[in-house]
Amino acid sequence: MSDRATNVVELPVWRSTFQPDGDAATMSAMREAFLARRSELAIAALRDGDAFLQGRGLGSLPTGLLGDLGNRAPMAGATAEVVFDDPVFAIWLRFLLRATASGRSDEADMHLAQLPSVLADVERRVTGKAESYVPGTLIAVERWSLHPYVHAAAPPSYDFTGKTAPAEDTAAPGHPMRLQADVVGFALDRVRAGWPAMAEQIDEYVRVIGYLPDGTFRSCSAARYAGIILLGNLDESVLDIEESLVHEAGHQVLYRLGEMTPLVERGTPVTAGYTLPWSGSRRDLFGYFHAYFIYVLLTKYFWRRGKMGDRYARDFQLRAMLIMASNHQAAHELAADRGLTPQARMIVGMLAVEMDELHAEMREAFPADEKEAAHG
């Protein structure tokens, strides 16, 4: 279920950047294709699982899961589409498909036995029973109640081993959950004010925020737990949380696109042979492409936020100008790399044109500052 898988569906190249200001019709088409693909995988896996259990005399899947799943809700408060697009269900499905594809029957049995707990977790969140929610959204903010399948998929991003809820009389590190949800909500409101379409993407692609104040990161995400972003407690201001939300939501879009069509050619080395011009970190081609996509997205966001004219405007404008030169370098290097698929090259090329246009706007608005930023 990732763009590195061998069973991806080859699709025509979509002409879109897949960013909030990209072609809305193309984004909608990708969304429909993704849901159709996910539903196909889920229904086939569930039916095979039911036959697998019955064939071994182990009963069958819960009533309501089989039949016309595309039109019938598997549980109260959630349509089949909601369930199939849920991040915890997606993690479970990925584990099940890996086990069955490898002939690990005992492991497949175990995953099938865990399906009721997965469905109960989906139902809990979609019916308003999560630990907390970002105000005004359906984005759950959780810590101690994150499902064991999230625990299993998260490493090496975060190791949940030995992490248990403290006793009632013991103060837990970090903020209370409701406070953390309110802080994230405040940051999201500012994203919405600066770039409404960006906030809409966050609402759509981020389903769960795992608040992990003992994490060694500001934020992180991965394709193996797509739909979930992990936030640490290293932010120094609400600006940092805004940046994290935009950053991680951008990755979610690429995770979904990558589940539909490859972004790097099969056989491309996965060694960290590329140096990111923004940070000096090393990545493979897949990681370099992701980084370019995210830094272009952040440039657009910072520039828009700077136009709001609040006390953070100057900071945001400088951030946008500082990373622009690196965007140009990355676009040039990626455009020349034949390891990217036609879809990825299409995105790189379209984003490069947009960055040229935005750079011209920066030079016109702040000629002296732009020159200074370009020289570091």
C-alpha cells in the first residue's frame, strides 16, 4: 500500500501539483480513485479473511462487514467508506495483506481476530469519544488511547514500548490533552486565516494527532501510518505548530498519491545519496522528492501568512525568502533525475514554474530583503 509496493496500479499522469492551489478537479479525481482502490482492497481482504476463518473452523467475521459493503455501514455512525479510509483500519489492512501474501497463516489469524478492536476504535473516534478533538474538526487528539496497531506501525518514529498512562495522582509530562487540542486548534485557525485551502487539506488528510510530549521531534509522519501525525513538545511558538501542521499534511497527500501510482521508478536505489539543500541532511530520491514538495508548500504558506500583516508577518516573509534559493536548486537536480516517474517529474516541473512566479513577486515586493535572504 505504498508507492514502493509491487502491486500499484499504473494510472495516467495527473496534471496537478496536488497542493491546495492545484487543480481541484484533478485532486477530486485522485480522491475518488483512491477510495475505490482502498475499498477494492478492503472488501477483497475481508471476504478472503472470512473464507479463511470458516475454512479453518474458526467462525466468521462480525455480522455486517460482508455483503454490499460499498452501500452499507459496518457500524453505527460510520459508512464503509469512512472505515476503509480510517488510518487505524488502513494499518490493520496493511499488516493483514502482508501476512496473507507471505503465507503466514498464524499471523493472519491473529490480525483477523483483532478486527473487532479495530472497528471499535474507528467507531469510538467517529462518534465523538476520542480523548479530545481539535476544536471545530473531526481530528482526534490522542495519547494514551492510540490503538496498538498505531504502536506497532510507529517505530522507528516513536517507540511505545513500556509507555503506559500514569496513575491518577501522578502528573504526566506535557500539556493536558484538552489544552493541547486547543493549542492545535488555535494554530489551525491561523492556517485557515492565511490559506483556507491549506486548512481544508489538513481537515481532510489528517485524522488523528498523536500527542507525544516525550518524543524527540517537533512532528513526524510516515506512509506506514498515513492519516496520523505525531506531535512532540518541542515547539517554541504557535508558528512552529502551524508549520508542523502544513508540513505533515503535505506528506499525507503524497502518501495517498503514492498508494495509487509510483513516484520513483522501480529499482531506484534507496541509499541516502542526495543532500537536501535546505538542511544538509541526506536522503534517498524518494525522500528528496518529498522534501522538495514540502518546502515548496511551506514557501507558499509562509508567503501567504506574511501577507496577513500580523506581528509574525515579517518572520514568515523572511522564512519564505530564505528557502526559495534551495527550492530552485532542488528543482534543477530533481528535473534531471530519471529515477523519478513521469508523475513525479510532472509535479516537480509544475512546482518549479510556480516558484519562479513567486520569486518574481518576492523581488518586486522586497528587493533589498530578497537579495539579503538569497545570500543567507
